[in-house]
Amino acid sequence: MILTHTSGLPNLGTNTGELKFHFAPGSDFNYSGHGYLYLQKVIEKLSGKGLEQLAIETVFEPLGMSNSSYVWHADYSNHLAQSYDSKGKQYTTKSRPQSAFSAWSLFTTLPDYARFVEHMIKRSNDPDSIASTLLQSQTEVAKGVDWGLGWGLQQTRPNSSFWHWGSMAGFRHFVVGYPKEKLAVIVMSNNERAFKITDKIMAMTIGGSYPAYDWF
């Protein structure tokens, strides 16, 4: 339920006071960062390892994602992009997490993230793979938009695609991957206005329409 955002837990920044369920678990859809943080704690408890260590062992090192981390590294100060609000004003605060947070603290680069998306596409056609399992529809959230395990899914032509977005302190990201066509487009931006032109970028690169983009 947490992976499909049907747990009923609220999203980050939307809950004040005592944490409460917004609806009965399994009865509705609501994107929940809180849910992912709780799931992280469960996995860390069962495995005896922290999220950063698990990510390095199971994802970052196997895929060659050498510039990705859930915790702050000192050398990021020289490489991290500045972010800007809708009026072009630079954000002055930057998060430097010393602990890993599954819902929001991932630092990565376009080449690193492309390796991850490429792996998803390559492995998605193997029915016994984790990637294939993640991309199986679990719940419908809107017309033409479903949710798998962690990934959003959408009905696109000629074949369906998986997608996700990211939004934090001026940074705006969007990704669409087509397993059958073996292609993907990743948009990473450091300006709040990016989502206003992302649909144009998608149309100019691979064309088509995106139910998920209209929905989120």
C-alpha cells in the first residue's frame, strides 16, 4: 500500500500535529512521502542496514551510479546546482542531510539517473525481474493513469510508459520511460517554472500525449 500510495498516510508538509490516516488504508490514492519514510524504517530494521548502505550495495554500485547518494557529501558544495523560484529568485537554503531520507534526500546527476532508467527499461521485459514487478499496475488513479510499485504508469501510444516527477525547493524533474520502444526522456531543471514547458519538451523529443502530465 505504501508503494502504491494507498496507505492513507499524508504527504510530507501537509500534516500538522498528530499524524493521522486521511482515509482507510487501501480505499483511495494519495501521494505520501510519510509512507516512504515509515517503509524505510521497516526495511532498515529488518535488514540491519541503513538506507544509504542498502542503496550503494543494491543500486548505486551495480549500476555505476558513482555520483549518487542519499546523504550529503562535502564535495557537493562545488557541484550542486542553484535553484530558483518562479520569479527567478535564487533559493538561499540548501538541505545537507547527514542521514538518508527515502522520500526526498537523493542527490544524483543526469548520467547516473539515466543509468537507473536504462536498467528499468532493459529488465522490464523479464517477467521474473524486480523491474517487471514494479511496473505492474496496482491501482487506477485517473483516466489513463495507474500506479505500480513506486512508479506511475500511463496509457500512451503506441505502448504504455512509466513515469515520475520530482519537486523540491525550485528543482523540478520529470521522467518518462517506454519499455517496448526502449527509450526514455529525463528532464531535470533548477527552476520552479520548468513544469510549464516540460510538455513542450516531451512533444519535441518523442511526441505523443501524456495523461500523467495533465494529471499531476
